Amino acid sequence: MSAQLPDTAELVIIGAGPAGMAAAIEARAAGAEVMLLDETPAAGGQIWRAVGTAPEARKALLGKEYAAGAALVSDFAACGAHHASGVSVWGVMPDGTGPIHVGVSESGAAGMIETRAVILATGAQERPLPVPGWTLPGVMGAGAAQIALKSGGLLPEGRCVLAGVGPLLYLLADQLLRAGVTPAALVETPSPRRRAALPHLPDFLRTPAFLKGAGLIARVRRRIPVITGAEALEITGESRAEALRYRRAGSWHEIPADLVLLHAGVVPSLNLAVAAGVPTRWNAVLRCFEPETDAAGATDLPGLFIAGDGAGIGGAERALPSGRRAAQAALAQLGREVDPLAAAEAQRQWHRADRGRAFIDRWFAPPPSLLAPQGETIACRCEEVPASAIRDAARLGAPGPNQIKTYLRCGMGPCQGRMCAASVTEIMADESGRDPADLGHLRFRTPVRPLSLAELAQLPAGEAARRAALGDAALPETPLPLPDRSS
Amino acid sequence: MFRRDPIPPGEAVEILLDGQPISARRGDSVAGALLAGGVTRFRDSVVSGAPRAPYCLMGTCFECLMTIDGVANRQACLVTVEPGMRITRQSGAPSLLPEAET
């Protein structure tokens, strides 16, 4: 393994977004020795991607909330945590009450770090929106376009259309307008159950997010056509996106587009938590699975904590106190003192940041019909499995997503189910009438990132290496017979 | 699909895509540099050979897999450009046979 990564740490935090940085600062203040591992080149996570190096002019067009991240990034840099950037984590392997092994890979070299506590702060990913044509070049997540803008100053060129549902569509449209790019349209596909948000409106009206959001939506609506109430989307084109088509009030319309930016909210990144053995629960409002944790982020596995959006979607502002609370829980586990005042303060911050979420969660909920595609629409991008194949297998009586994986290879490609796990569950639920909560999701396994055989061979022999190579598969009691090579 | 914003960019760095020079900026991810360079097709898919390009730009979708400096299947969105970096597109499923020495 790389010379710069030690092989032990008191506390390992995975992810340098708001939750991970807040957790690191909290744990360092209590004197813990902290190693923070992150896949990207610089701290900030996706929400504050490259905020430490972005020119002032770019920070200005991305807005105050983005620019504000620079303060936390510099507090984190000064807190004394060991920040290892550009490191992929492929497994978190708890071993009962013993140490936890964290599998890492950096520049093609794999290794393991032994620790007593781990905070997963791996955040969220955009919810895949599997509409016809979504695999064409020229179709991306709206979040991807925002990352391109934050990290490289890239702006859409040609005709750009934003489609789907979620506050990010309006935020991105506003940022693009400020950068001098006028999207051709924003096509919104609200949930048919949007009214379920209204009882939560009074609470939302009292939050700062209301004024900010209302102003944002009004600005966007003044400058670009906003089409609301679309029921279905598809992208057409031969070898790249040429147009977005949408159905509204039963009839189809077409908008020529060089770049289609899709969005349907964000969902927790589950792979590391599930592969470590954390059970999940179905969140019917947010239509996603979440790892089971207590309010502070502790899982049932000793020493393993989850903070921020990875524990349940709540946004950056809620991720900060979530990170602090997870750090406090981890510190207690490590036998360090936690100031009860700090614990109470983090809890207050969390509840303050949570206000208004009940409205936002419901108002921007995705329409279930868009998440459960039909026919030849590709559900699993890696293995190119169409929705119809999953529906056929569900009708034949496949008991759950893991049988679909065995039959059709969904989730067995390089993304390891990140882009299809939600769709497989949604399609099965739609086809069979069963509740997603009962169906569950694809089982994610260690290593959660592809490892080369060379990397596997570098690992020190032992139980953790065995789990890296074989997941949790049981080894046969007797060794497999070797083929006779004498003849 | 993309162009760079007018904010003064960082130092220019040249990389090679299938042997053709592309001008990147120091600090770019490989995927970002290629998108800014007008590249729309990053690879041809393993099953049907259809053209693909990055979808998430954050390490989740694995659509930007490319061969970078001889190492196959690297996520172009997670690799930072280096001067002279050689990037090649991957087309379809790789052969398991050893490559002929040329």
C-alpha cells in the first residue's frame, strides 16, 4: 500500500462532505486521532466540490450556500485530521466486537486499515431516472452538470433541457442563468400525490428555505419556459441525444436538445453500509432504502456509525449536526469524554435544519411511474437489461431482486447495482403489486468497487482479505479438490 | 455538449485521447477535460457496443471507464489529468487473450 497511508487509526471517517468534515472537526476537538478517506482530490463533497480552489467569480455565480462551504473546508484543514484524498474505499469489514478493517485502494495499490470506529459519511447519489434514451451520450444527471460547473467551470453548450423533479433543477437553472447559459426549458414531472405535502406547508413557510426557494423558482420561471405536470419523458437520438419528448395531458411534445439533464432527487449511497452488514429500511415518503441507525447514526454493528445523507436524505445543513452527533457517539464508544452541552447543541441544530423537510420531501417526490419503466427501456445500464426482462422474471415468480440479479445479471456490472438497484425494486413492485419494503433491494457486497486481482493479491492474508475476495460467502469445510495435474 | 466558463482558467496541460491531443487544465478530471474538449463518445458499451458518456461525474455510474496510461477500466471522472496522459477509448468487452506484442 501507499507509503502515506498508515495501517491503523483510532477513528476512520469515509467521505469529505459536510457530514464527514463536521465529524472530523468534532472528533479532533475531543482529542481523537482521525483519518478521513475521500475519493475526490479535495475536501468539500459534491455539495462543496472544489470550493477550496474555485475562483471567486465562480463562487459568486454558484451562490452564497456554495461559497459558505469554504469556511468549513478551511476549519477541517486546520483540525489536525489526516486527510487522505484520492483514496477509494472498497469495504468496511466489522468483526464482532474486534477491530474494523477498512479496505482501501489508491493509485492501483490496495491495503487495509485497522481501526476501532468508522463513520460512513458517503452521502447521496442522484436517483437514477430510467427513461427511454437515458443511456445516450448527451444525457446526464443534473447533479453531474453541476459537478462539471463546480469542478471545471464547464457550462452546457447548445440546447440544454432540464427534466424531472427536485429543487436541484431550479437551483441548477438559476446557476446556469447567472453564468450566461439559458436552458431551453425545464420540464417538471411532479408526483401525482404532491398534495400530500400541503399539510406540512405551514411549517415550511417559517423556514429560511421557503423564501430562498420561492425566489429561486420565480427567477427561473421569469427567464425560461417551465413546463409543469409532465407525466412521462423520453430522449430520442441516434448516437447522441437530439430531443427530449414529454407527455402532458395525454399528448406528446418535443424539445430539440443537445444536452438533457435528468433529476429525480437523491438517495443514500448504500453500498458500503449494506456490504458491511447494516440492515436497511424502506422510506415510503422518499421512496428509497436507508440504513438502519439510531438518531445519532449508530448502527447495530459495534463501532460503525453513519452520518449525513448516507443515513437518510436531509441536505447539507442537516448533515453538519448529523456528522457531529455521529462523532459524539463514536467518541463515547472509544471511551472519550463527550461534552453534554455539545451533544445537546448538535441535537438542536439537527432539528432546526430538519424543519421544512417534511414539505420538501413530499412536494418534490418523484412520480412512481417514472421510476418503474416498461418495455425496452434499459434498467441496468452496465449489463443492458431492459425493463421488460425484469417484468417477465417478476411474472414468472422471481421472489426478489437478488433472484433477478441471478437470472439477468442486473447489478453484476462494474457499477455493482448503484444505477439499477432502485429500478429493479420499483419494477418488481409495479409488476407484482408487492411493497418495496417486502421486496428489499440488491445485496451489495465487498468489495464495493472493482479491485484488480493484483490489488487483491497485495492484501495481507487473513479473514478481512478473505471477505474482500469472497464477500460473506462461506468457504467449504473441506478444501476443494485440486485437478490432477500429473498426466 | 460543454464549454468552459469565461473565468480565467488554470495552466494548460495536454493529454492524448486515442493519440489525438486535447487541451486540458491542471486540476481537471479526465472526464471533465474530455467533455470540455468536445468529446461526446467515451466508450462503446460492453453488451451492445452502443456509445456511452459520463452520466454522474461522481464515481457512481461507471459510464466513463477508459484506459488511462495503460490501465484499463479507470473511472475518468475520478482521475486528475497529468501532462501527456494517454487515454484510450474502450470498445465492447475486452478480450481475455493476451494482447499481441506489436
